[in-house]
Amino acid sequence: MASSGTLLTGRPGVRRLSSMAATREDLVKGPTVVVPPKHMMAPSDAHEIAATLELAKHHLDEVSSGDSSPTTPDLTSVTDKYAYAFDIDGVLIRGGKPIPEAVEAMRMLNGHNEWGIKVPYIFVTNGGGKTEHERCLQLSQQLEIEVSPGQFICGHTPMREMAERYGTVLVVGGEGEKCRMVAEGYGFKDVVTPGDIIKDNVDTTPFRKLTEEEHKHSRARNFAEIEIEAIFVFADSRDWAGDQQIILDLLMSKNGRLGTRSETFDEGPPIFFSHNDVVWSTSHELTRIGMGALRASLEAMFKAVTGKELQTTAYGKPQIGTFQFATRLLQQWRKETHGINSPPDTVYFVGDTPESDVRGTNEYNESPLSENTWYSILVRTGVFKDGTQPRFAPKATVDNVLDAVKHGMRREFIKALKAKIDAPNSMDTAVIHEE
């Protein structure tokens, strides 16, 4: 057994690493499932879904690069008819701790239900500042379940596709150097942080001075000779005043060169946000402001200073691109596991925020880009509170994530039962299992 707790059992081609011993560096070396110590001796019920989605994600990356090769589907006990997509904060986790019903919801999806079936699931979160690998480690520890990085889509995940487009970029947000590490992991070649800029010119932010640790890790550069081609806000800012000052300097610059000022205020680099949540759910009894508030603040300040509207771009939910990416992943999974080159017929999205989770699901479902049905379920354990009227109405509202899973599975059972009645000779038993 390797130092990271590797156990090479389970699906061929996929490593199993202990959630308590594995590091981010371990997880980037190839297809991996993260495993709680209690399941290290043998794969758990969650292994098949985690492993097949991990392989699908790796193969999807190969398809994008043109390096893919055909695969032959294995026998599987997982239905291909429908899938679940979960937000994390406010749905599965709150304040760093599991919501009580979350563990049972995962068990139900992994076969502990009255129909004896397994249902594929992925996690779609606007939370930033960590790689998909780090979020995988964290959730495995919190829920004590086998999960894989391939099951995670973060708000900044689609940004990896922009690494070839831009050279030098500014990355904002998160703790320490984590966002720089995420960006470099996505393939961005020259990543700058606000700390680098302050280290080069301490007068950039009059009220912020770097700590000894920040100064140590910030990189020495001469920004009078560097053009920053794009700005990416990967995670929530830990220093609104300093970060906004630097971002505004760049937005009003000539071609992204600090210390210059455009006469037209339209020569600065583009700015991208990994999501647009104005508020989010934490352990505090009231919601806290998020990245969407920073975006609104920057747009207002830019207009106040220049008199012009600032054009910004946001990823994550409710942006359609995030749902397209999730659809492509599930389609690749279905192709590899069932030999069907189309996404599952229905995806149940379970979220706690009407403005991002419900809105994004509904708008994608109604758009001409959607190839299947996306069904929104709103839970009462996060941002949304009972007694309020959500601005964007879900298909269903339930108390918690376990109720959401039960709702979708019962709905699918009824659909399959009706289909069986309408076509009595049908051999499709993917959802209804007879004794």
C-alpha cells in the first residue's frame, strides 16, 4: 500500500486513495476514487458510480483534445434513465458539517431503496478557490462516502477551456496561493495574483500591506513591462478594498498595463467571474454576501468613475454553460456505461438558491440547447426559507435532500410503470425490477 493509502481494487484503471491520507498531488496522477478509511479494504456501494464518472470525465477531456478511443460498456447495475445533480452548500453541507439527511440520501442513490437500483449523481457548486480534487477530498471526509473528482463541477471548471486563449492573467480570490494553483492546474501559463502586484508597488493599495507569509509567496515582477490579458475571479475575495482597487486599475488601463490610464476606458482586459451568487448559505443564521455582490460593486464603481457600463462575464449557475458541461459529462458516462450516445433522459437538480440553482435549471431546460429534461428541486435547508416566495419557481419544493431524492425516484417509478402499461411487451427493466 502506498503512503497515500492506495488500494488497487475496484474498477480497473481507477486508483482508490484514502480520504485521510491522499493529497491533491496524488489525485492529479490519473483516474482516482477517494475512499473513507472504513471502506478501504473493499469497494463500497458508491464505488461504481464514482469510478465510472471519473473515467467519463477523463475520457471527455480526451475527446476535447482529440485523443479519445472507443470503449466497450461493462455490465452495470446503475440506471441510465435519469441522474441527479446536487449543489453542495445548503443542500449536503452547511457550515462545514453534513446536513443530517445527506448521508441517507447518498445511500438511497447507491442502491439502498425499495427498487434496489443505483442512480448516477454529480456535484455542481459555485464554490471556488479549490480544485475539483480538493473538493472531492473534503466531501468524502464530510459524508464518509466514495467520490471522485470526475463527479465535481465547480463554478470555475469551464474556465479551463480559456487557458489557451490568454497568456498573462490576474487571478483573484481565495486563501493564500490556492487560486493560483487552481489556475496553473487548468493550464494557464502565467498567473498573477494581487499579492504579486502589491509586492512590486506597495503604494498600489494604501490600506493593505502584505503579511510576512504573503510577501514570501508573492512573486517578484516588474509590472511596468507586463500586459495582463484577462482577469479571473476564481473565488470570493478576502480583501474587497485591495482587490477592487487593483481590478479597477486594470479595467481602466491601456491594454492591461498597470500604471497607465485609457482615455476611452474600453482598452482594459476582460473580466470573468466563476459565479454570480449575491448571497450564500453558511453556518451563520443569515445568508452572507458572495461573489455576485463583488461583481455588482465593481460594475457600480466602474460606472461612477468612468460614466460607462462595465461588461462582465459570469460562469457557474445560473449560466447555461455550466449545465451544458454537466450534460456533456453525463452523456459521456452514459455512452461508456450503456452504449447510448445521449444524456440521461432526466436530470434532477437539487439546490437551495432560487436565483442560481432553480433559475439556471429552468432556463437551461427551456433553452434550445438542452438535449434532455432538467427538473429543478428546491430544498429548505439553505438560502431559501419557508414562508418566502421564490423569484424563480422550482418544479418541486421539499424539506431536505433526502426528500428530493425520494421525490425524483418515485416520479421515475411512476413514469416507468406507465410506460410498461402502455407497452406490455417492453423488456426495459432499468427502473422496475421484478422478482
